[in-house]
Amino acid sequence: MATFLDYARDEVRTFAEQPFCGEDALIFSQLVYLSFPDALATKSLTLQQLLRRETYPALIDEMSHGQEALELLRLCGESPRFRDVRLADRISPNSTADPNRFCAATFILPDSTRVIAFRGTDGTIAGWHEDYRLLFVTPPLDSQARALAYLKSHASAHLAERPEIIITGHSMGGNLAIYAAAVAPHSVQSRIRAVYAQDSPGFIRSFIESKQFQAIRSRVHKYVPESSMVGMLFDSGVEETVVRSNAHGSEQHFLSTWLFTHPQIEQEASGEEQKPALKSTSEESHEQAPETSLKTASEQAQEQAHKPAHEPALKPSNEPVAVTASAPQPSDLWVLDRTEHLSRYSQALANTLNGWRESLDVAQRERFIETLFSALDSTGYVQFSQLRENWNTVIPVISQYLRSLPATDRNQLSSAIGELVKLIVLPSGEENS
């Protein structure tokens, strides 16, 4: 099953040959989780220049997703598509005690387009608590205000060039991306080409209906996994693209579990007649290409092994494939593996959240969320994944906590909290059908 590592390895076309797309946005949303050197706050380095073995340990912290993140950086540093991208203007988290851990960075493409990436919250219960606070805190949150300030500061620093801006972010980072783009002054907003959000919480209805959001709505692209939890919070204001994952339940939140598909390989494996390939999620639209006979890497290798000695050996090439004027930039490489529907689990979670949200006022929502996360904290676990791994001991502990609540809270909240906890924790929530 292919992931963003396969995309980073195999997509060797430059951004001039294949425009920026949703798959690229996901790459940058993941890269911003790495703990890059503080020096990048004042200078820029290409992704290729960041490949220094002696610096690898320092790039990893509890939010960077370890060796897989380093492998992604290595593949990008070697890739003709990504290696000349410059990383700059990085803002590091102020404190490890801050669950929001605000962090941002700018990736400068070879044509000077700026890709601003906001880092999301971590996979801890405390991190998810910060996301769920959106249900009762009126914008802007501190992190939203800081995201807007970062965008405005970066845009004002490049007034002469006026480069286009793309904003992306995973989890709470996607919420920050959308908020900053919507609230930015027109002089900045007019330069924003697209905004990407991967499994990010939404907004209250009044914000979605505001003129500010409506001004950038057509440029917002939101992606969620089949069993999305965080992405179901509040309203998106746009239609989500649902992506398949190789994980279950809350683990689908992590971008490393999102699946990519290769249309040509899929067709060859199934033995089907060649069909038009899936389009990339680029905001650029392209016409369908005439059918071509592209060989897989394994087929080329087999042919090469049987070539006469006097024939020149095949050499890898970064040259674009020749296409006719009416052909698209080929989508014969990896693209996000999209599906039409959320899982029953995600739909049930969304219905539960929306049901009690509509029935409670702001003060009641706050008490609900604070009680919910106090119940989760009572288990002694730190990571959401630990709750699911130990669900058989977690449920009794939470039930005991709910029974200890004052009578008023117990009567008003325990039933809804119990229902939500079961959706979050029980293995039955892992079904992706």
C-alpha cells in the first residue's frame, strides 16, 4: 500500500512540468512537523542542503513522527521536484507544555511561490483537547491570531515581489490555514492561490457564513480520512475529499496512514482495458490524454536485462514525457486514493457531535468538553491510541469517573459523554464501511 513516501520518491517532475497539487500540500504539511534548526528563522536552506546525517537526531521530537518523517525529508532532498525548495521563516514552539505548540514555516518553490505550512496539534489527549475547545471558544484562539500575524508578516516582507501564496496545514494547522486566509487583508488575500487542510476541525456557522470566509471558499480544499474524527468538528463550509487509510479509528488522523494509488498499476494488476487515469488534485485543470503505452519500472528492468550488449543502457531521465498539445500533465504517478463516503463510524461520530452541539448552549458545550476530557485524563493514558489499545480497561475507569460527577452533571452529560467515548475508544469504531 503506497503512502506519501512513494509519491515523494516517484514524482520527479518539477513544479514547472507538473503544477502544485493537493498531494504536494500534504507533503509540506508533514514536513513542518520536523524540528528544523532555529537558524532557519533568519535564513533559508534547500531541502537538499538539510540532508546532513549529523543533524538528523535533532530533527526529531515527540511530534515529528520519527524515522518516517526523516525518510520523507531524505526523499524530498533527493527529488528533482522538491530538492530545490527552500525552507525559511520557521517559528518554533514556545514550550513543550503548550498543547497547541504553534509552529509555522515557509517553503519557497523555484518560481518564488510561497507555501506557508502550519503545524497541527499532536496525537495526545491534551492536543485533541485543544482542537475540541473550538466548540465553545469564540475565534480567534491564540493560535489563530498567531497564524494570521505570521501570514501578514511574511506577505508584507515580500511586497516588491508579490509572490503567490499557498497555505496548508494538517489537523489544527489546517484550521489555522483557513482562518488566516479568510481574515487576512485583501492585499494579502488576493495573492492566495489555494488553501489546503488535511483532517482539520471546522468553524462555527457564523464564521462559515461570513463574507471573509466566502471570499476564499472556492480556494479551500479539505481532505479527511474515511474514519475522520477531528475533521468532523464543526462546519467545513466546503465539500471534503475523502481519502482511504491503512489504519483504524483515530490512527487515521496521521498523514502517514493515508493511501495513494497509481492508476496505471491498478489497471495492469486488474487486467482491465486502459481507462482514463485519475486526475491529480491539482487546482489546475487538464484535458484527458490519449492512451499511452507506459511501462512500469519492473517491466523496463526486465527488458533491459535481455537487451544485447551493444545496445545503450537505459538511463534515468528527468526530462518530461512528450505529450501532444491536447494532453494533460500525466497523472500516471501516485495520487491520493479517494473514495466517495465516510465510514459508518465517522458518520455516527459526526451525528453525535452535531446532535449535542445543537442542543447545548456555549456554556453547556464548555462543561461537556471539559468533563469529557477530564474523564479521558482519569485513565492515566496520554495518547489517544493508548485508549483504543486498552479499551477493555479504559471503559470501566471512565464509567466510574462519570458516576462520581455531581448529580446535575451526571444527569445532563454522562449519557452523551458515554456514547461519544464508546465511539472514540471501542474497537467497533474501527470499521471503515
